[in-house]
Amino acid sequence: RLEEFLKKEVDLELSTLPDFEERVIDVSEVEQLMNSINAIPAPCAPVINPQAPNAATGTSLRVCWGLFSDDTVECYQLCYKPVSNERHSDEQAEHTLKVKETYCTITDLLPNTQYEFWVSALNASGISPPSERAVYVTAPSPPTIKSKKIRSCENVALVCWESRDINPVDSYTVEL
């Protein structure tokens, strides 16, 4: 019987038409929320530390900073330039270093010279605002003793020296 039924042409007519509501669901808000959960915000500005004692030699400076938030940071961008009293101080050469740690030792600097430093934090979302600027100073170079001008007698010695620094040195310590 089934075989006979399948061979017949059947014309079905529905007495009622299906009534479907066409609904458009807006999932953009949910999508934004889901994307924001996985997104990492750009970091806050780091705080650069003032120069620490014994953090300088005649040609190098150790600069430290901190990040006072739970931001995710991939690296830091440390910028510096020599401080100049001239009107065209903005034209001084600006140097930029990428650093993984919260400290950096900069070498090949001039003795007894002021340098301005600032730092920014970077991650996948972007770069933070720069920190406040801090001024660090390299140590003066040792003076050169003028051996031809040294004079001495039983209770007195005269020692002369000259500074090799361009900027004036505040004081000297003489050790016997």
C-alpha cells in the first residue's frame, strides 16, 4: 500500500497560512561587552623617581621609575635630552630607548651635565601619557693635578688642579 500511495500525486492545500514574526535581534551591545572583556586598556602614566644618591658617574646615569597601577605593560619608552639654558633648548637631540624593566642605565653621557628624563608605558592597546620630567646630573670628571705647580715644605703643601668640566663644579674634596 505504501508503494501505491507514494506513486500518487498529492496536492496539499493549507487552510491557514503560517504566521511568523520577523524578528531582528540587535547583538551589537553584547558584542561590544564581550570584546571589552578581552581588551587590555592602555596603561596609566608611570612615575619617574628623583635621582638617587650614587646613581651617577661622569658618563652614566641610572634612572628608575614605577607604575602605580595594575596595568599590563609590555615595555617602557625612556626619553631623554641634555638640559640647555639656551633659547633653542627644544632643538637639543632627544634620545629614546625601549626598556623591559623599570630602570635603565644610560651611558656615553657628558660629565657634570644635566639631563631631562621622562618615560611612557606601552602595551597592545597603546602608549600611556608620559611621566613628569625629572632632571638628573652626571658626576663631574676628576680634576687634573698640575704637577709642575706643586710646592711643599716641612708643614705646608700647595696643590693646584684644574677642572676638565664645562659646567662649574660646586666643591672639591682634597684627601691627604
